[in-house]
Amino acid sequence: MSTLAPSRGSASGSTRGTGSLKTKISKPGERVVLIVLRLAAALTVVITIGIIVALLLPSIQFFAEVPIFEFLFGTRWAPRFADASFGVIPLVTATAWTTGIALLVAIPLGLGAAIFLSEYAHPNLRKTLKPILELLAGIPTVVFGLFALQFVQAVVFKQWLNLDTGAFSVLAAGVVMGVMIVPTIASISEDAMSAVPQSMRQGSAALGANRMQTTVKVVFPAALSGILAAIVLGISRGVGETMIVAMAAGGQAQIVTNPLDQGQTMTGFIANAALGDSRVGSIEYNTLFAVGLLLFVITLIINYISIRVVRKFREAY
Amino acid sequence: MTIHAMNSNLSVPEQPAQRILECEKVNVFYGDYRAVTDVNMAFGQNEITALIGPSGCGKSTLLRSLNRMNDLIDGARTEGLVTLHGENLYDKEVDPIAVRRRIGMVFQKPNPFPKSIYDNIAYGPRVLGMKPSSMDDLVEETLTRAALWDEVKDKLKQSAFGLSGGQQQRLCIARTIAVQPEIILMDEPCSALDPIATSRIEDLMRELREDYTIVIVTHNMQQAARVADRTAFFTALQDETTGNRTGVLVEYDKTTKIFEDPSDQRTEDYISGRFG
Ligand SMILES: Nc1ncnc2c1ncn2[C@@H]1O[C@H](COP(=O)(O)OP(=O)(O)O)[C@@H](O)[C@H]1O
Ligand SMILES: [Mg+2]
């Protein structure tokens, strides 16, 4: 019997055109697959909700002791001192510095690499370079952290450039974090630019545009939503990056005004404090989760803004 | 099936009165493969010339060699002379970008940019650094010239992708004339369009002929008969040296002559539907 024949219909060809359209054609195996897929989707949702709840419960306890206003706008972060104070601004400025510096490095390099690979490189060269680039994205961040601390800060900044800086700086952490993000931004942007149909480039060339004009005025805007998505992913990675800042940015929570100073980021604080022996339910313990929740909210806000921005600038093809 | 040239335009001279563009022994290669062999022909100023022939006989390839679009294809190479007003387009000193500013191209599938209707027209002038006293006026004039103004004047800032296929193709033609080329090459510009949209584009071509020279590739013989002053029939033959099939020009004449009294048997077979 042909697999196309309705399972409950007659096997003979003479009934062609008379079988009911409502006959079920799906096989039992498909239902099992469907159930498994539904379970997988449900599990993802449950886990996400679980994480949020786990973050929220200790945070609620934290905010019962520390007013939320004091947490968000306080300028002194000293959770373990006798006269403890929980102003998160120092951590936020350090995160802003490292992320900002990282983007300053990663956006020009990443987009430059993407434009070169997508618009200028010979296809064979692109085929070789792209996997190498993606390999870079797989280097463990602890290796980058080591590189930032022992080479960029200790050798480049202090010995070669003779900069006035200590053992740590947000600059070293930010620059190396930028290098770490370059492959991500380059790779996703390159995908977005390569996806722009060749006919767009031909149309532009036929009007007498040169390659740079075509790239900047046609391909780039057409790929902009993908490129912005790449940058947003870069920002998220920067905000959430932990190992590099924990190793190279320093451990002193202070409002950073000079990139050569050390500073403790939100992630840096969590990484350090979580290693200590905070008793469950203690204020130290709850502090960790409050900072974690803030990180989570900041990332959400970035994603939300980026979705709006991408919609606004979309040049769909 | 017989096709009668509709524009039985007695004023079309036996030979192009003014030869604007000429091919002399043009051969086009993709790597080692010779796609077009030894084409000699001259395009008349303010005439519409149609290139017809079976699929794969090198019409698009030849067309792209006329404004150096083939340069953008990896491994493509053109030999022979293509001259615009007597100047060889393939001369070492010639910049292919300058060539394309004088010889524009409209493609098979409408390919407007993912920008507004206004910006699609303004793109070329901006890129070329043209300084019109008013870009708004230039856009309006261009769209009017392309018989599109009335349909789009209220939505100039909307995406060109909201237009119908036929409107998009007229927008692409408008975009091309916005930079004031001398010649417009069209590669099967109506093959993705319905008959009504097609006939509007044919009307537009007849109007543009006053100011521009048009070379059109078409697989539609009626279309060639309807719009072209001259028609060139190509076919693919066995290459004597390599054994591959390669495109050759069989017959080139006034459209009326090609469709009513072709001199080559192969042309007659093709237009009467016995071949291809
Ligand atoms: N980019 C290309 N690379 C290699 N061969 C090509 C390319 N474009 C066309 N060809 C070959 O050249 C020949 C002529 O193609 P084409 O000019 O597209 O013919 P037509 O437009 O008459 O259908 C065909 O054999 C085709 O396979
Ligand atoms: Mg073709």
C-alpha cells in the first residue's frame, strides 16, 4: 500500500478523489516525537522560571534589610565591613568601563573583519579564515584572563608603555575582553552581510557605485539588523563576562574614574564572594543574589532595547 | 506560428544610422569555457535592439560584456573590442565603474534596494556625487519619466518592497535613468511579470527610446517583434577547438526582416517555433 494512501481508506486506486480529507495520515511514531518535543520545550520554560525564582527569593530577603533605593543609588560598596554599606554603583561603573572599552575594541575590529571577509576576500580565502575566526571564539576565557593580567597589564602597560598603573586595571580587562568578543561580532555580522542577495550588489554596481559605496550604502544597511544583533550579543557577553574581569580588573570596589585604576565589576564581585563561606540566608549570601538579579535585569533591558532598535532600522530584503 | 513585427517602422534604416556601441570579435570566457564566440555587431543610437535565441546561447553573457558587469564574475574574461563612441571599454586605462555610469543595466528579477522608493532613485545620483539643485525634483522627474510617479507619489518614503513586481521593475528602470546613462541594457526584464505589467514596460521602452539606446535580451519573440528596431538571433554551436557548445550570432537585421524574411534557415526554424 502506498504511503500516500489514507490509512483508513481503500488501498485500491479506484477510490482516488473520494477519500475524506479529514482522514488522519500521521503515524504513531510522530506522536511520540511530538510528545518528546513538547516535554523539552516545557522543561526549558520550567528551568527558566526556576532560575528566576531562585534569584528572586534571596533577593527579596535582601531588600527587606537594605532599601532598594540605597542599593541602586548608593556609592559605597562594602558588604563585608562592620559598617556594611550596599551601594551597587561602584560595581556598575566598573562593569560599564570594561564593557565600554571592550566594545570600543570589538566593534571596529569585528565589523572591519566582517566587511573584509564578506565583501573583499576571495571566496577561497573566506573559506579558510572564517573557521579560524570561529575557533578563536572557543578559547576559554580563563586563558584570556591570564593574557590580560600577565601580558597586557604587566608587560604591555607597565613595562613597554610605562603607564602609571598597578597590578590590575579595568583597561586591560576591557581591551582583552574586546579581543575575546571580536570573533562573535565578526562572525555574526559576516553571516548577515553574506545573506544580502548578490542581486543587490549587482544593482548597485550597475549604477556605477564602487565596492566601498556598495558595501557601506547597500549591503551594510540591508544587514543592519543582523549586525546590531551581533553587537548586542557582544554587549551581553561583556556585561556577563566574569573570568577576565575577576582576574585582571582587580578586587577593590570603587567608583572608577580612570581606566588605569582597578575596579570590581558585578560579575567580579559574585565570583569572588561566592567562593567565601556565606551561610545560606545570611546577608552576604543574599547580597550575591541581589547583584545577580540586577545583572539579569540589565541584560533583559539591553535585549529589549535592541529588539526595538532592530525593528526600527530594519531594511528587509 | 508566424510573428509579425508590429512596429513595422519603415523609418528604421538598413544599417544603424549612428553606431553608438560596437562589438568586434567579442569572445567571452568563463575560465576555459568559451561561452560566446566572435560576435561582431553594432548597436544604433536611440534604437532598441533585441537579442534572442535559445536558452544558454550566451545572450546574458554578451549583454554583461557590454558594460563590464562580467568583471564581477570570478573567472570571466572578455576578448575583442567593445567600443562606445569608438572608445574601447576594455582598454587598460578604462575604469569599469566609469563604463557602468554610462551604460546602465536592468536585471531579470526586479532588484530594488531595501530602501524607500525615494532613496532607490536618489541612490545613484548620490553615489555618483551628482549635485542636482533639488533632489526632490530629480526624483519626481525621473519617476515621471518612468511612468511611475502617479502610482507612487503619495508613498515615496515607503519601502520599495511594498510595490508590485511590475512597479518594482519600473522603479529599477527609473533608478537607472536617474544617473543619465546613454545606454540601458535589459536582461529579460519582463520574465517575472504578468502580461499587463509587461506591456507597461514595453510602452515605457518605446518612450525611453527617444533619449536612450536600449539593448534587451528576451526569450519572448513576440516581445522582440513588438518593441525592437533590430533583432539579433543567437544560437549555440559546437566549438571547433574544444567541442563545447558556444554562443554565436547567426543573423542580425531589422526586426521586420528577421521575423518576416530571415535569411538563415536556423533563424526561420527558431522564430517559427521549430527549434528551441
Ligand atoms: N557565471 C558563470 N560561470 C560559468 N558559466 C556560466 C556563467 N554564466 C553563464 N555561464 C554559461 O555560459 C553559457 C551562456 O549562458 P548565458 O549567457 O546565461 O545564456 P542565455 O542568457 O542565453 O541563456 C551557458 O552555458 C552557461 O552555463
Ligand atoms: Mg540569460
